[in-house]
Amino acid sequence: MIALLWFCVIFQGKATFVDTNPRVTTLISDKGHDAIRDGTASLAQITNIRRMRLYNNTIFWTEQNVFRKFVLSTNEVSTISNDAGWEQPSGIAKDPRREDLFFLSDTGTHSIRRLNLSTGEVQVISGDGTTGFNDGTSARYKAPISLEFGFSKSNGTSLLIVERFGTLRTLDV
């Protein structure tokens, strides 16, 4: 059995993967432009990738004010969401219970959003757009930058939220 270990390196607008063999392959590059363009990997453009996740042979990432994906089997890059009022999408977490749900943190709007891949619908589920630090049903965030799914005593599933200034919080979803 051969096991491969992949690392993703983001440097100067390039998504580069390194496996356990000493070989580097650039999958998508910014091509020297500060622009976003969908298409095959050879034509697509990326810039300023913030966070990245690999699920089912597809790489998902946040970039500038959009959420995008790269399907490894088809070599296609496409934008999933760019019109949801994103200001600085950063953290990405895939709902372990449903294939079509993602959660994203938006540092610029101080909010947590749910994105349904099947419908394209984006909903703010926590945070009112005002910076701050409140728990409860009227939560406020200073700068949510990273998300992970974890365990919650109340309903079994929670979103772990890391904020830029050293705060770890949970959100039952």
C-alpha cells in the first residue's frame, strides 16, 4: 500500500502541492495579474488565497471576496459565491452531516455564514456585522479567521471559531 501525504503551499498567488516524493507541481497560478478568472487550471487566475480545504477530490478556498473551488478530476476552477456581501471571507468548515453545506467566517463583516452548495444560498447564522465580543444568540465577533467542526454537549455538533486576537469560541449548529 502506498500512502501519499499532500501539503499545500501558498506563496505569491500560487497553489502548489508537494507529495511525499520530492516533486512539486503548480496546479494554478496568478499569472502575474491581480485578477480572478474561472476555467481550466491553465487559464484560471487566483490571487490572495486565505484558507483552503480539500473535500472529495475538490479543493475549496476563500480568496479576496469570493469562495471558489478546483475540481482535481476535471482540472476546472469555478467561483461558488461572489455576491453575498463578503468582505474578507477566511475560515472554511464543511458540515460533516451534509455534503452540500459549508460554513465560512467573514472577518470583514464579523460574521459566520452558511453556504448551501445545492441552492447557492448564503445565510448569516451568527454575528450582526458589528465588531465586538458578545456570546449568546446576539453574538458579536472581533475577527473570526478559522473554523473547525467539533463536539458540543448540547446538540452533538458545534463549530469551533478562532478569532484573530486569541479567542476560541463555539457555535452550536
